[in-house]
Amino acid sequence: MASPTDVTEVPAARSKPPSTSSLERIQRLERLEAERLDAKAERDEQRLRRITGAKPRGGRHDLVDRVEDVTKYPMTVLGLAWLVIAIVILTTDVDHTASAALVGTLFALWSVLLLEYLVRLVVTPDRRSYLRRRWAEPATVVLPALQGWHLIGIEKVSLLLHEGELRLEFILRHHSLFRVLIAAVVTLFTGAWLVLLFEDHAKGANIHSYPDALWWAVVTVTTVGYGDRFPVSAGGRIVAAVLMLLGIGLIGVLTATVASVFVKEHTDANQAQIRKGHADLGRQLAVLGARLADVERRLGASDADVAAVDADADTAADSDVTTGGDPDGSGAAAQDDAERGTP
């Protein structure tokens, strides 16, 4: 008969491999996000270097800069004069002689601006690099009213425009916003075409051309409801109902996507700060780990090691007393305590 104290041995269950902890998953996600941010920053920096390049100095490069410094204010004035004359030509009804004189003056001003640009382009020794750094400058020749960019600096304006291009590209790529815009445009033009098919010959209809149908589709999709054009046929009203429902969804998607762009930028900035904080925390933990290892080493030291440390402390104390580095006598007191064995 088995005694009550006997315990039946139960075979140990086969242990399962431990699952990944939540901390490890968080660290992995954080590492992936850090790699994404680093890759994005590297791509932006490479594109910026490719667009701007290094501005050379010396020789004819300095001559080009001096020419631009001398001519930027007169060219800006000529650009403003060109804009005023163009506005006068477009908005006033003048006789044929005056109009020809104004057009001739407009062409003469444009010729002067073009000549000044070509002179700088001929003088510069590296035209390819010059055009790459100042890719926005031809716009000031095509549209002389933009000559004021020279006051800001063409290279700075080129950088600002490039940053705007990168920002727009980021917004369009964010959550496939570009596809949403394409879907909205296709829906707009298709809806205008369909409503025109139903309304063109309907009794009492007020939509008889594609521009009118397109205008109606725009005010319908944007949920404005201007009211000057509206469908009267059954088919046209069905198309209008579909456009109104799609308009609400598209406007909501566009608004939410643009808002999420700003939220993501704020989140990326916070993540950068968190990464910096983690790096600081890692350095502090490394220092604490080194100190803890030193404490453990001291706790596990032998009697000879402790005696050697005490001897070093006694030597340092004697040196302080001899050189007068301990005027209050605390070093001597520490030495007496060490000799008496007082900790």
C-alpha cells in the first residue's frame, strides 16, 4: 500500500518556444520606422544636392555674380514696366497707333531682359552647372514680371520651389491621394457627359452644352449647389444623385488625407525627439552599467585586492597632508580611521 506521502510523478509537458514579447515587437517597429525616416532624409538630401550642386568661385564665376548684382535692380524695374504696359494693352481700348507703340515697347523691354540673361549665360564658364543651380531663372525671361526673384536670389528661389515640389509630391503620394484625384476628375467629366445626354433634348432643360454640364458637375461634386443649372429629366436626376453621393465621399477623403499629412509631419518630428531621448538614455545606461560592474568587481575582490586599494588610499592621504592639500585635517582623520580599522 502506498504511503500517503507518495507523490505520483507527472511527466513534464513539452515546453513551447517563448513568443516574441511586446517590448521586442515595439523595438522592431521602432527600428523599422527609424530606418524609413533615415532613408527619406537621405533621398531628400541627395535630390537637393543634385539640384543645387556646389556653387563655384573665382574667375568668370565672380564676374557673373558682379554682373547680376549690378543689373538686378534695373532688370526688376524693367520687369515691372513690362507688367504695367501689358496690363494697359489688355485692359484698355486704345487706337491702332498707340497699341502698336505699346506692343513695340513691350517687345523692346523683353529683348533687353533676354539679352542680359544671354550675356550672363555666355560669360559663365560652366553653363550646365549654372542652369542646374538656377533652373527657375528662364521663367523670369518668359514672364518678365518675375524679375523680382533676382532681389531674393535666383538660387534661393530655385531651392524654395524645389522644396515645394517635394512637399507636393509627398502629399500626392500620401495614402494614394493622386489616385483619388484622378478618380474625382474622371467622375466629374463622366458625370457631365452623362447628364448632357439626358438633358440635351429634355423639355424645360437648361443644360444644352458640355461647358454648362461641366459647370453643373463641378458645383454638384463640391456640394456647393449654385442653382443656375440643374437637371429636369429622370436620368439626369439619377446622375445628379450619384454625383452628390460621390462628391461627399471624395471631399471627405481629400480633407482627411491632407489633414493626415500634417499629423504625420508632427508625428515624425516627435519620433525624432524620441530617438534622441533613447540615444541619451542608452548612453546613461552604459555609464551606470560600467559603474555597476566596478561595484561588483570590488564586492568580489580578494583580501589582497582590498589591501592594495587601502594602500593606495593611505598613500594618497599622506601625499595630501605633506603637500598641505588637506588643511582641515580630514585626510589625517581618514588615515587614523583606516589604521584603527574603522570603515
